[in-house]
Amino acid sequence: MKERRKAERLKEDNEVTITVISDEKKLTKEKILCSFSEDISIYGTKIKSDIFLPVDTLIMMDFALKTLKKQMTAIGKVKWIKVIIEDTYYEAGVELVNTPSEAIQKIQDYIFWKQKNTNPGNKIL
């Protein structure tokens, strides 16, 4: 199957704090603490959460990039959602939107840095 991604992604779990910023669906505005990002790229990421986020939900994500011990904030829009365990655990594809160029540059620098310093447990796809 041909890869359709526009950019390289880093297969690594990082903690992410999510705040819902669109209120079309009357979702909570509280921060969601038990989330993780995976497969991060300059265009988006996959997140894992215990909260169902409908498609088109606009969220703010505060990433804790564990290797660099840096914090980064990005805005994203949920593009797809997958139920892993009903009413308990979900995965969502999030496209980065309206994200400052500095945040995109941090992601790109982080991915390139990890490529040069790859450990056997971290894969770049």
C-alpha cells in the first residue's frame, strides 16, 4: 500500500494536555490530562484519550516532548476518530491548523534531531 503522508512522522509517545476550543458540540472546556500523542509530524499527530472528540472538533494541544524536555503548543482539528474500547479509550487523527510557524519549526527540528539520534525503540516512518 502506498504511503499517503505528506511528511515524515515520528513514532513516539509523548504526553499531551488537550483543551477543547470549539464549542459547536457543547463539549467540555476542561483540560484532558490522560492523553498521549503518537506518530507526530509537521502536519498532525495521532492522539490517544479517554474522551471522545468528534470529527471537526478544534483542540489546543500542549505537548511535553520527553527527550528534549520541552513544551510545545499547537492547534489541531480532529479528522478521524476510532473507538478502541467503547466509552473508555479512543484514538483520533488530528491535523495541525492555525499553528504558529515557531511550533511547526519545533516539531520539525525535534523529528530531525530524533532521526540523527535514533534509539532502537524509536522508529521514524
